[in-house]
Amino acid sequence: MDTTRLIIVAVGGQGNLLASRVIGEAALNSGIPVRMSEIHGMAQRGGVVESAIIFGDAQSTIISDNEADVLLGFEPSETLRALNKCNSDTVVITNLAPLPPFTVATGSDTYPDLDGLLDFIRTRTARLIALDATALAIEAGNILSVNMVLLGALFQTNAIPIPSQRVKEAIAKVTRKAFLESNLKAFDLGFTAASSIG
Amino acid sequence: MHKLIAEPPDTKMLLLGNEAIARGAIEAGVAIATTYPGTPSSEISLNLFQISQESDLYFEYSTNEKVALEVAAAAANSGLRSICVMKHVGMNVAADALLTLAYIGVKGGLVIVTADDPYMFSSQNEQDNRFYAKLSGLPMLEPSSIQEAKDMVPFAFDLSEKLQLPVILRTTTRINHSTAIVVLGKILTLKTKDDFIKDPFNYVTVPAVSRILHARLLKILEQAENISATSDYNFITGGGIFGIVCNGISYNYVFDAVNDLNIKDKVKILRIGFSHPMPQTLIKDFLKGCEKVLVVEEGEPYMEEAIKAFAQEEGLTIEIKGKSRDLFSRLYEFNPAQVRQIIAGYFVITYTPAQALNLSQMPEVPQRPPTLCAGCSHRATFYAVKKAAEGMETIYPTDIGCYTLGFLPPLSMGDFLICMGSSIGSSGGFSKATNKKILSFIGDSTFFHSGIPGLINAVFNKHNATLVILDNGTTAMTGHQPHPGVNMKKLNLDGYEPVSIENIVRAVGVSHVTVIRPYRIKKSIDAIKEALNVDGVSVVISQEICTLYAKGLKKGHGRPFYINEKCKNHRECINELACPAFLIEDGRVKIDATICTGCTVCAQICPEHAISPLKK
């Protein structure tokens, strides 16, 4: 089958690795070949966490610059930073809620203007879906379900060859029972939000 | 039940490379597992540690890699299947044991896993440990996929027992930290006890014995080379006049490149998975059918040099290239596009790479460097040391752990680091070579790993230095593994007595030893000042549990703090401590109550007493 390459970028603690796990399990249950890799060296210490997920017959587990088909960003400035992975056909999905790094808090760096950032991405890539996943996660009843909101938005785009139902089953398998209801609600809120942006 | 032992054979599971290796060990019926934690190998041992708590597997976090290998070597020579897991630089520590263990060999299978880290995602160097196989003379296997990472472990155990030699399984970060679908195999029942048959003339390596054992090793290597030459792990795919030789993760990039470039009929690929001894006859036959050969391997030209030597022996003058300025670098890891482009260029294949976006006008993205956690006790210690040493000319040798991050501004506490334990050793050199005050830092786990000999040396040779031991009660950096100073009851494990760092320090003869609680800033500064006034070696043990670990153990944090109306915007808090709980909003410092752990350090140093605990 054709290869689809997905990059996920997030800040340590945002649940990127769990989201990747959900996608991997969903692929496994759908019979879709999947390979992934993650770099999370010092993620717990506030660094960037990057996952690459490759669907199809390719053997590689990483994605080179300019070769991502889909970029899913959990934080707007991290989405921007990962644009070197994209090309003009890339679909970009991003959370709109900033998590400014400490360098911004101390005033040694400045955070980019959000509208400018979105315009920059929109004019260079095939499609941009931007949503406040953090607000939707709170609406779903758990601020930690940002990852599930973004998964909902991702699978609404049909950019990944896995049906949403499989993803929901994977959420049920992989995430903790206590959070299942809010996780599924978060997924649906993200899905609906993406379709209205559509 | 642990997920790696819960599913029946033939189940398809999504596994991380390190989980697959752990599962492979279980399938092989491993009885003894030893390790010192180190990224990218850590999850192999973490899974074995967990499984050992519900099975007959014996697992230990050893004090360092050399000890880990010695424990495993003795168990294997008592007939038990043993595995010893480490990161690449750990092999340097274990090397003394490794190189003579190769002479003695093993009875039960012994597999040594070395996890290399090209690009140094979380390491101090990117040494290529394939040379340890060559240096020691031990067989080596290198997986290209997660399935192979699992499958190679039982194969390695069988090979080890057949050759009666330890076998090295060498991975790189992209194997350890990649995830894919793996088909499980059968689990062999493990043997918990066997016996050591005395045979001192084969086990006690005095020169006369070793002369015989070295000859034995070379003889076994001939046998190993024959196995390598016909091993399924060294295979050829495709066909044509162009040849590519590759190994490990590079094979995947080559495989994809040959597909993407549509040159399957022009290129044959030799994938080397059994890479020491190199399969000489196989390689020679492969070369004979090629007009031009490209060697694709991350790191050093390990295969390239061997292949060129084989070609010379056969009188072949075909072009063989790998590492060169315009082809592959010895630096960092490879990626699919890079390998595709170099293959296309070398074999003159037309290829249009994906077009880069025009990012010239891209808004600047702020850096997001890793930082010590909010409420990290190391930050408090560094601050106290800095204040205590104010006005002195100082050198701060540091060591390997989270606290290495203290070298970043504004703390700037870290001037020299080469390896585990180097803080103490190098302090001695600086104290003899300069007139500066030497203050070095080492973590608790690193102290046990390789700090103690350095400390004894400093005491005996009358170095003049202060050592600060940052004791946060765990091996924090690699994911909170226990070490000999840890209270194992916190992990619900009975029967362990923690080894006291303070007792060790006193026992080796350090005359001035103080224990501080770093969150008590003023007392800590005073204690450090006193230590700095001591002539000779002084030690300050700074004890406070890792804040992240405390959270994991469900120990509550203190109440979060906030900035009250007395704040005059001095910003000493944010400028000197750089705690990630601070943020600036509308030109004023604020504290993010969801991150603040209530360590109270900022409240203690605020000149206006403008930081107070939030009311419940």
C-alpha cells in the first residue's frame, strides 16, 4: 500500500506518546502496516517530544525533512518549528493554545504572534486545521485529554487510512478506564471541531 | 500479568524495540538479567525488572556495567542463561571484564546488549561499539527491525551456547525507540539453578592459562565465521550490477530508497545482521558480481574497511565507497531522504527530491531547552553553592545526571564533564593544576557507579576540593531506577537495606562531612561555606527526594506559592533560579500554581518577602 507519513510534535507531558500508541494499536487492529519512532530524550524536563508514524510498506521508522504527509502539532510554536518536515502537499493540524517555553517567561526569547504563525503555515501547506484543543479538553472534562481532542481532529481529515471506530477502540484499550469517557468525548469534540473548520 | 508474558505465541503485538528485546530474552528462558540503566537501553531492563517481580527471573540493577557483566558472567559459567544490558558508553566501563571474559567464554548462554546512540540524543559521545566485537573477538548481531530485535535474542543465546562465547547484540537508538508490530514466539522455561564446575586452568586467567585461552578464542572465531557466512541474518535481495552493503537501521533506508528510486533490477543488497565475524566468503562472492559497491552504515567505516580488505585479497579493483566527504558521514544518524539521495547520486539515477517549503520569512521560534523541573532540589543546591562561593574563583566539575543541566545559565554550575564519575577524579587534577577553589557535583547513583574510587583517591592523595553529592534518592535521569542507596520499601520491595552514602564517605576518611536539606537555603549556604574553608577533601551531601519521583510515589507536594502585592519586580527569583513555574505576564512575575511544587526556595530568597503560599 501507499506510504503515509505522520509527524507528531508536542511538549513533554502533553501525551504525545500515548496518542502515538493509540494510533499504532488502531493500525494493528485494522491490519494496516505501521512503524513508529519517538525521540523523548529529556522530555520530562520540558523538552520537545517528536513521534514519527509511518503507515504502509516502507521499512523506515523516521521521516526526513520535506516528507511528512501530515503534521499534528500539540502546541502552535512547535507546529511552526516542525514545518521543515512539510511540503506544499502536507496537511497540518495544530492546537492553538500556546505553552510558552521558559526562555519566553524569562524574557530571553519572544513567542511568535499567533495569527502570523497560522498565516505562515496556511499559505505554504495544503491545508491547515487549527483548533483550541486545550479548551475542548477542558470541555470534555479533563485538561489532560488534549491528545485525544487532536486525535479526533486528525482522523476527521481522512488523511490517515484508519477508520475512526478503530481509533476509539484503541483508546478504550490503551487509556485508563477512569478517563475513558472523557477521552472519547474529547475525541468527538476534536472530530466535530475539525469538520466545522473543514 | 506483565503484558510481555501475558499473550500466547503467534500473537501480534505493537512493541517498542526495547520491549521486543526484553520479550526475546524471556522467550529464550533467560534466568539472570543485570544492568546499569542508560538511555537508549533503559526500557529493556525496566521490563525485565517488572517481569522478575512475577516470575523466577533474577534481575538486578547493578552498581555499574562492569559489575553487571561480572555477575552475568559467573551466572552464565554456572550454566544459566544470562543477559547484561547497557548503553554504549557503559561498555567502556565493562570493557575490562569483557575482554578477558572472551577468553574464558561461557557455558550457559550470555548475551550482552549494547545500545549505541548515533547523534547523541542522550549521550556524551556517539562511539561505535561494533569495534568492541572486533576488539574482544566476540560474535555480534545487529537487528534492522523490531521483529528481528526480538528474534535475534533467542538466536544469540543458542549461538552463545554453541560457541561457548558471550554474544553481543548491538542496537542503535532508532531500534531501541522504534515501535512496530511483532509476532511473539514460544517462551522457554527458565532454569533457576545450575552448578559451577571448578576448572581453574580454564577459569583463572594467569598468563599461562590466558595464552591457551586466547588461542582457543581464535579457533572458535573460525567456527563463528563459518556460521556468519551461512547465517540467515546475512542475506542478499534484488539483483544487478550495483551492490549495496548495509546493516542495522540503515537497511530500512536502503530498502525504501531502492523501492522509491525503482532500481530493484539494478541493485542487489547485502544486509549484514551477523556482523562479527564478518561473513568473508559471502562478501567476496557478492563483490564478484558487482561493478560498483556502496557501503551504507551509520558511525565508523566498520564494514567498509573489512570489505575493502576482502576485495584486496580477491584482487578485485571495483569501486567500493562508503564514508567520504561527498557520500556518507561518520557523524550522527542517517535518514531515508539522505540515503536515497546518496544512492541516486552514486549510481547515477535520476531523482527529484521533495521540494522544501520556502521558510525564509518564518517567524522566529523560541528555543525549548530541557530544564530542571519546577521544585527540583538540584536547583536549590546549585543556588546555595553559588551563594556560598560568592567572591571566590571557582571551577565546577560536574557529572552525568539531571544535574548536568545545571551548567546552563542562569545557574551556570558545571565547567567540566567527560564521563560517569569524572567530577571527583577531575577535581583532583584541577586542584593540583590551579589555584582556584574546586567544587564538584555528583548524583547519588553516579556516586555508587564510579564516584567512590575517585573519592578515595582524593583523600589519599590530599586533593583540595569540595564534593557536593546530590542525593535525590533515585536514578532520576533514566527514569527513576533504584540504586544501592535507595529505600526499596518505597517500591514495595522487601529485604533490601540501603547503603548509606554518608557512611561510605566517612569510612574512606573524609574529615569534613555535612548533610544538608537544600530547601533550607540559609542553613545550606552556611554549611557549604564551612566545607569550602576546609583544607583537603570536604563532602556536602544534599538530600532531598527527586520531585518527579515523589510525584510518581504519590507523595504530596507542598502548597503552591503566589506572588503577593509586596513584589517590587526585582526578579531575583526568576533571574537566579529560572524555575519553570515562573512566567511573566504584563511585565510582572507570576507563578503557575499548577506547576509549582511548593519547595519554598524562591520565597526564601525574595528580598521583599513577596512570595507566599496559596491559601487552601
